[in-house]
Amino acid sequence: MGNLFLKGLNELKNKYEQIGDVRGQGLMVGMEIVTDKDSKTPNPELVNKVYEKTKDYGILLGKGGRHGNVFRIQPPMCLNAEDVWFALDVIDRSFKESLE
């Protein structure tokens, strides 16, 4: 499931200018949020907006990083494909709504 989740997050990285990097291995993933991919300026304000949206949809992400601009994603080991698709959909929707 980890590879499927990383692949989906990288697709979101290609979709949103504000996702500067997705890194990790297996089910331990970091997603760096920036103002844009060129400057890579940390964007903790957007992290807070997306965090609140994902929480409203039932997904709890961790926040961290030196500037508070990295989502720490550690889903449970019992994760299945349906859970992955749900989480990716929630993250996608939350970014879209936070950027409107």
C-alpha cells in the first residue's frame, strides 16, 4: 500500500504548485508545502488550512518540519487500497478548497 500511497501523493505534487516535495518510504511520508516550486518558500499558513479541511473530512495528518510546513503522514499498518483512495481524495479536495 505504501507504493500506491506515494504514487498518489506524487500525482498531487504534479497537480499543485504548493506541494514542493513528497518524500518517505513505505508508510512514513512527508509532504512539504511551499508557496511555489521555484522559490520553495515554506507555507505554514496553507498547511494549517489544509490540516483543518482534512480533519473535517476525517483524516488526521501530523504537522512538522523546521518551519511547520511539512505534513507527516503515517497511516496505520492495516491500510487497504480503499483507505488509500479515500485519503488521497480528501487531501486533493482539501488542497483545492484551501486554495479557492
